[in-house]
Amino acid sequence: MKPPDIVPAAEDRSLYRSAGRSADVEQAFKAICLLAMLLPLLLLLVLIGKALADGWPRLSWGFLTSYPSRRPEAAGLLPALVGSICLMGLTALIAIPHGIGAAIYLEEYASRGRITSLIEINISNLAGVPSIIYGLLGLEVFVRAMALGRSLLAGAATLALLLLPMVIIASREAPRTIQQSLREACY
């Protein structure tokens, strides 16, 4: 005796067809997303390549180690490079210890309450503030109110304020991945 042929019902066949269409739509969406990612990256690479091709012949050791000058052939950017490196270092010295300290305190020691949740909300909100607002805040607080003037310390403090929410948020996520038994072992 021969087993009966199993033929899917009409509604089952429509599910198979819609699943096939869904897979096609998904593949098309993935292709569009990939194209939307690759085209701007390609444009960026072309722009960077053009900038490098135009600037490479003008780049020399003398240009990197010379001071600004009125004569274009003698001009350099040593003070700008040194100032940028000092600004980044001072910003890191201010933002990283304070951010990690605040994150450890909030994650490990602070009791859950209204003040802690208010601080967490403010940290999350500060992460979304545009950088121009931080610049205006730094101008008013550090340059004018604290009378630091146009100094490296005023700029570093302003940039540290800008980075602080990101450092705190990232530093709070790290201890959450550690098992409780390993935390107790560290104590």
C-alpha cells in the first residue's frame, strides 16, 4: 500500500509564499543598508585620499617643527601640535579619574534613592547635550567666573565636562559584567 501524498493546504501554501517574499524583502533591505553604509565611506575615502595627495608634497619635518611665520615657506605648526597634545593630556587627567571615581561610587557604594536616581538621570541627559553648550558653559564658568582666562586649563576643564558623562556611563557598564563572586574575591 502506498502512503498518501502530503499536500499542504491552501493557507499553508500562502504562508510559504509570504515567507519567501519576506526573505526577499529582508535581503533587499540588507543590500540597501549595505549600500547606504558603503557609499558615504567610499566618499570619505576619496576625500581623505585627495587631501593626502594635495598635502603630501607640502608636508615636511620643518613644517612640523617650525614656529608660525609671515613667510609661507618658513611657517610651521609646532605650537599647535604641542598645545593639542597638552590639552588632550590635561583633559584625560581631569576626566578619567573623576569619571571612573563617580562610576565606581554610583555602581558600588551609593544607596538607591531619589538623589542617586536624580544623578543618573542628569548624567544621561548631559550625554546628549550639544558641544556648543559645553563651550558656552566653559566660557562663562571657567574663563569668566573663575577668571582662568584663555588658558589651557580652562579648555581642558571644558573638554573634561564634555567627556565626563561618556566616561561615567562606560565605566559603570564594565563592573556589571563581572560576576558577584569575583567582586567579593577582589574585596
